[in-house]
Amino acid sequence: MAIKPVLKMGDPLLLQVAKKVDQFQFDTPELHALIQDMQDTMSSLNGAGLAAPQIGVSLQVVIFGVTHNPRYPRAEEVPFTVLINPELTPLSDEEEEGWEGCLSVPGMRGVVPRYTQLRYQGVDQYGAMIDRKVSGFHARVVQHECDHLQGILYPMRIRDFRLFGFTDVLFPGQVVMDD
């Protein structure tokens, strides 16, 4: 299909709550085309995930997955997933702070608290139910992507702005790419 431009922080669409996908929109050529565009875009940028609003489509659709990604050499594998109309439930109150970046906030990084254990539910592009319990990097990626569906960008979750800045200043001499 096509690699789409990624909207950047400041675009009003990124601050909107995305619309739920209606059951009659599952397994349609339009939904499959959107998901293919998202895959192509994420793949071209070596991303761990992408939300439909990031490419200008205000629908509750996210994709994520990491195998042997040069941008995440130490990250655990996350199975490729299409998740529509997600619902997230923390499995404990325990949080962990970790560095995040975002294709919609290029060139910057910040330390963001996320739940360490999570249950996510939703459906795939065919309407099949998804129900998983995850932890670690997988849980962080899901929370980050699903935040986009609620109009939340990761800087809104940062608690200590001393741990937020430009990647080249925070990590001089290191190659660190946006998420």
C-alpha cells in the first residue's frame, strides 16, 4: 500500500479521542488498507508500534510488534498484533519508569511511568477477540500506543521534566531513534 507521513505533536488530531471501529467495519477492504498503510509506515521507520491517529485516521486501531529490531536491540520480542477498540486493565498498581520516544515527537525522549503488568482486550481486523496478559516492554508498548487513541502523547505522562529532552543532548554520541 503506502508509507504515510506521521503527524507531529501540535497537530490537533493527535489530541482527539479516536472513534471506535463499528462491527460492520471489520474485515473490509478499507480497514485492511489502513492496517497495511500502518504496517508499511511502521516498518519503514523500524517502529515498535503505530496508532491510526498518527497517520491522520481518527479510529481506535493500533499495531505493534518487535522481533529483531535494530532500534530495540535489548528489547524482548513482542508478537505482531492488530488491536482494535482496546480496553486496558492494570493487573497491579506497580509502575516502572522507562525512557520513551515517539515518531510524533521526533528527536526527543522522556522518562514515563507505566504499569508493569497489564491485561488488554479488543479485537483484530477480522473481529476476532484478543485477550492477553502481558508485562515488561510488551505492556509499555501497548500503553504507549493506546494512549494515542485517547489523545495522549507520552510527554503528558512525564512526572519529572528534568528527564525529558532532545535525544542528542540526553545521549551524546549514542544512536537512539524515536519510537
